[in-house]
Amino acid sequence: MNCIYLAADPIEAEIVRGLLEAERIRCDVLGALLWSGRGELAADAYPRVVLRDPRDETRARELLAAYRSGDREQADWRCGCGERVPGNFAACWSCGRTLD
């Protein structure tokens, strides 16, 4: 597995994992359970986001560059049920239908 991101904490690792998986890039978070041992372990205890498929690396790095720069604003969208949904929502807040 290819480490694509070293997160500051387990929460950030899950945010990055969610960002990548929303773009259909399969990945895992490793080392999140070691976080509570930080400072007491002689090991690097920061969570890592790793890719399952190395062919996704280029696209993942592009997404992570946008994540780091803060360029994540997305346009609002209209769900099939008629509700206007904020662009940062992947599913309709009213009916649960996904953006796919």
C-alpha cells in the first residue's frame, strides 16, 4: 500500500479518506489506534492514509493539493426531490439521495 498522506490526527485522516473515497479512490487509514500512545511510544504514531491501488496516486495527489490549498468550495446542487443542497453535502439533507 502506498502512503499518500500523513495526517495530523485521526480525525483529519478520516476527512482525507472521505475526500478520496468520494472521488472513488479506495484507501485506508493506518495507525489511527496508535494516536493515544503518542509521546509514550518510541514509534511514529501519526495516522496515514494509504492507497489501495497505486494507479490512483496522480489523481489523489491532485485532490490533496486542492485540500491543502483550501480550494474545496463546491457549487450547490438541486436534488431530484426538488431540494437545494449545499455543495459540500454528498447526499440530500431531505431525502438522502446521493449526488451520483
